[in-house]
Amino acid sequence: MRGMGNMQNMMKQMQKMQKKMAEAQEQLGEERIEGTAGGGMVSVIVSGHKEVLEVNIKEEVVDPEDIEMLQDLVLAATNDALKKADELTNQKMGQFTKGMNLPGF
């Protein structure tokens, strides 16, 4: 019955990995990632779980005549922050999916 011991061992390894993955996910949620646009005139801060936490707009970029530019800057800063959050997620979670052919990862 050697096969059973190997199976149990594998299950233990999987449980350990799941625990580490859950911890990494939790840490990601606590991360604060900043995206900027317009040379820092607009900044957006998101969590590692891609929740927008803050939007900061410098006064001098607010032009009532050009709302579109401001909207574009907010959009660009948000996308920048989300892209960085994705990169961080791939860094932190990639270690778990490397070498495993998991569908959807």
C-alpha cells in the first residue's frame, strides 16, 4: 500500500500550498498601488484586489473648460494603477501556478 502514503503526502503538500496562496491573496488585499497620469497631477490608489481606494486630483489640473482632459487623466491613472496591481498579482501568485497546468491561470 505504498501508493496511499504518496497520495496522503501529496494532499498535505496541496493543503500547505493552498494555505500559502490564501495568505498571499490576503497580503495582496493590503497592498496599496498608485497609478498616476499627467506627471502626477492625477493619482489613483488601488488595493491588490483592484479596489479603487483613493483618487487625488491636483487643483491646477481642474479646468472647467476642459472636463474631458480631466476625465482622460483619471482614466489613465486608474488604468495605470490596475495594470500595476495585475503585475503585482502575477508576481505574488505566479509562484503557485508555475509548473502547474491549471486551467484559468
